[in-house]
Amino acid sequence: SLEQARELAGALELRAAEHDDDEAAAALFEQAFELRKLAGSRREATRDLERAEQRLHDRDRARAAALRWRQRELIELDAREDRADAARALQQHARRYVERYDETVAPDLWMVAQYTIAAGDWLLSCRARGPLGLCVTWTPDPRSPAQRLRDRVLAQRERAFEQQLRAYVREQLRPRYEGRYRGRWYLDAAIERELPGLREELRRRAAGEAPRPWAVDAPLKDGRPPPPRQPDHATKARSCDELHALHVDRVVVRRRDARRARAAQERFEDVLQRAHKLRRSLDVDALTPRRREALIFALAMTKVYRADAALEEMLSVELPRGLQFHVEEYKKDSGIPRWEMDYRDQQLARDDSIKRFRQFYEDQLLRGQELDKAYHEVIAEKRGPWAMLEAAARVGFTRHAFAERLRGASLPRAAMPMSAAHAYCDALEDQAVPIEQSAGEALTYCLDRATTFQFFTPAARVCEELLTRAQPTQEPATLERIQGTPHAVHAPWQPERGGLVLEPPPAPEADAEARAAAELDVDVGADSVSDGGAVPRPEDVPAP
């Protein structure tokens, strides 16, 4: 029991305090820490680690550093209650660790600590954090029929879920009020009292699940509606998406805190340089599984965040202004001097526009290739599903954002001829089509990996969201309710509703094991189920 664990921990602490051998005393204090952690005594557990570290600080600094690092285990236990506060506490703990121990004591712990500090500074340097932790604002077009369709579907789902929730609460409370005077009146009042708390509980369970309000698109026959052709008079449209009646997502890069962002990138660079120096001398396989996984995750995400700076810089480059691709051919050889001059000016403007746009396009492609190389390096290393999905999602997001920017480019000038506006927008659309196709391939790979790993992270949700909007007919989304919150679900299986929570079907191996156990009349226990706990990610650090 917990009381026995506390008593045993106290006995170990007394024995360790009286012990003259520092190594033996540190081992006893560490055993007491395990018991205190099991009993939920956080303050006493921290004190035991500090005593053990103090005993070994001068004798074995590597082991003392490992004991100091184990304080993270107590912080990670708090992540189930408040992930944001736990992420802040992890960053503060990493700062204290770096101040106390240098990189020569425990190189792997030093690199993980530096990554924790840098990741927190990088994310906190942005006040308007967008998807994937990038400092961008992603705004889907509100004119899209997806918004109206989603509102209509969700209104029906909200009503149905409210009825189901009330029926569930009534069924749970009915035995308490049956047979009482005015029992029905008291039952209705009790239901009204219980509903807010139950809704809050469902909302709290769904914490960390990003709402996806733009996941449904109206089906289109050919993917996108054909642009309407109008007479060649002055257009009132201000952008190509208005001219072609397209629904384009807007991605705006926001400015980061320069001091924090620069400090974070410097720390990321230090971590990568240190890892490069130790690539042969550091035996990763000799580390404990927990330290090995932390190091691998830190190095992979360091590469991702290093490339994010170049990604945001790429998205911040604006399309060249004053482009013109339309030439009025009927003015050629007309014999009218003014028309001949206009024709030559239009040819020169077209050639200059093609040159400037080609420079912009090639620069963006070069930047995109460098980013793809950096992110594909993380994917090819296969150092864990989290980092792989983060990198794959960024590849698809970058291409999708570039294609949408071409489709939604502003027209060179107001009240330009309709034919000139269509020539300008058609030229940009031709360049956007292959980019959008490559974005769809990257997003499909991201979603397939998430399905294969059964590891659906926020990055996988971004891939699902973008893929559903880019290919509404090939990748339709379904709206389901998970833990009380509506979400768009892209699943290869047909979900079945059980109670109030949507649960996936059992894995084929587990299903076969259960059938075999039923045939042999044995009980399949929980030994095969492992609970890895909630590990706070730096993405949970709230923007100031």
C-alpha cells in the first residue's frame, strides 16, 4: 500500500543518513526516491534525489548528473494535470542542470538540456503561433462552402450528442431518485447540475486535440470549378482567387522576438555541432533506454527547428509586383502608331515579368529543395514517429502554402482588362498545379505513416486537414466526435460508437489473442498493455 511505501522510504532514508559509504548511501536514497514517487510524495522524492546527488557530487559527477536529471520524472508526472506548466518546469530544470554540469560530465544529458531550453525559447519567441509550432497564421477562406457544410453537420451532431448525454446522465441518476416524493422534479434538477461538470470533464479529456473547423469541403466534379469567362471589360477583382472564384488559404508569416529566436537557433547549432563531434566517441547503445530515446528525439527535433527558420523566411518572400503577361496581339502590324507602341511596351513588360517571376520561382524552388533535404534527412533517419511526422508535415505544408500563394496572388493593378487578368492568373495557376500535386504526395505520405504507426499527433492532424482541403473529392473527411469534441476523422476503418467515446477496433494481433484465449477459457490480463505516460512536449508552451 501507499502507507507501507512511505514507511519503507522513511526507513531507507534513516539508514542512508547513517551510512558512511557515499555510494551505498546514494543507492539507498535513490531507492527511497522510487518509493516516494510511487506514493505521490513529490517534495520528499525531490529531497531524496538532492541528498543522493550531494553524496556523489565530488566522487562520481556523471552519476550525480544522472540523479539531478531524474527530477524530470516528477515533472513529467505533473504533465497529465497541466502540460503547459510542466513544459515550463522542464525548461527551468534544464537551465539549472546546464548551470551545474557542463558538457563533459554527461554529454547526452547536456545536449537534451540545451535542446529543451532552445525549443522553449523558439516557441515562446512567437506571439501568434500557428500550425506545427510555426510563427504563421493559417486562415482558410471563410467563403468556402466547407464552413457552411461543417456548421450544418456540427449543428446536427451537437443536438444528437446533447440528447445522448442527457439520456446517459438520466440513466445514471434515476436509481437515486426513484420512489421519492417529487422524484421526477428532483431528477431533472440533478441532471441540469451534472451536465456542466460532465461537459467540462469531456473537454478536459480532449485537451491537446486541436479543433479542425475547416475539414470538410464541398465535393467538386473536377476538383476545382472552372473560372468563369466574362466580357473583356475592366475587372473588379483584386486577386486571382476572386477572379477565378477559388477558395484559397491564407498563410501570413508573423515576426518573432529576435532576441529569443536568435538565442534558440544558437543553442540548436551548438547541439548539432556537439553531436557531430561525439558521433564516434559517444556510445548511444550503452545509455539507458530512457536517456537514449530522449537524446534521439532531441537531435531529430533540433534539425527540424533549425530548418523552420529557413521555412518561415521562404514563406515571407513576396511575389514580385507589377507582373504582366498579357499582350494584345491585335495591335501588332495595325498601322496605328499608338497601338504599335502599346504592343511593344506590352512585349517588353511581358518579357520583364517572365524574367522576374522566373527568378522568384527558381529562388523559391531552390529554398524548397534545401528544406526538403533537411526534412527528408530527419525522415530517413527513422528516429521515432513524432519527429518523422513533424518533418513530413512541414514538407507538405510548405508546398501547399506556396501553391495557395500563387493561386491567391493579388492582381498587378486595379481595373485591369479582363483578358489581361485571366492571362496573369492562368500563368500562375499553371505553375501552382504541379506544386499542389507534390504537396498532396507529401501529405499522403505523412498521413499513411501516422496510420501505419498508429501515432496520430498534431502534425498528422495538419496533414489530414491540408489533404482534405487540397483534394476534397479524393480524400473526403468525416465528422465524428472523439472524447466529447467534434473532429474530422480520416481513418481507414469504419468507427463504431460505444457509449460516449469513439473507440477504434482492436488490433488484429490483440483480436486473435482474445479469440484464442476464449477458446482455451483463459483470462487475457493487462500484462501485454503498457502505459507510457504523458511526456510533455515543448509545443505545449503557451504563447505569452
